[in-house]
Amino acid sequence: METETLFADEVIEKLVDERNLIVFNDDVNTFDFVIESLIKVCKHEPIQAEQCTYIIHFNGKCEVKSGSYDELASMCTALLERGISAEIH
């Protein structure tokens, strides 16, 4: 019983620590630029970057990467420096 409680606590802690890097649609950046940025900054495969870019365009935003805040912070900053709207949630 105690082992189950410890495991549940570890899972909850991991879920709380997991964050998402979200990229938002804009009327400024081209598809090719966003795709290139996701490949370079987020280490996406080309098809993954293309799919995320279409989701961003049609849905207004997309969760492009998951991880800890520390893992995502530099990616978010790099996207912002490229003029791409991004946030960590």
C-alpha cells in the first residue's frame, strides 16, 4: 500500500513539472520560416514541423514541445527572438 502511494506521488509530481511550449499564429511569419524555426530551435523533424505549422495556422496555436520549464525556456526565448509568438504553459 505504501509503495502505491509513493508511486502516485511521483507520477503527480512529474505531471505537474511537465510544461508545454505553445506557438501562436500571426500574420507576419511565413510557413517556411516557422517550419525552419521549429526544426532549428525545437529539433523537430521536417514533417513534424510542417504539421505543427498547419495546426498553428488553422487552430491559432499548437503545443510544439513538452518538457520541464528549464528545457523549454531557451527554446521559447529563441522563438521569441525570431519574432514568433510563444509561451510556456
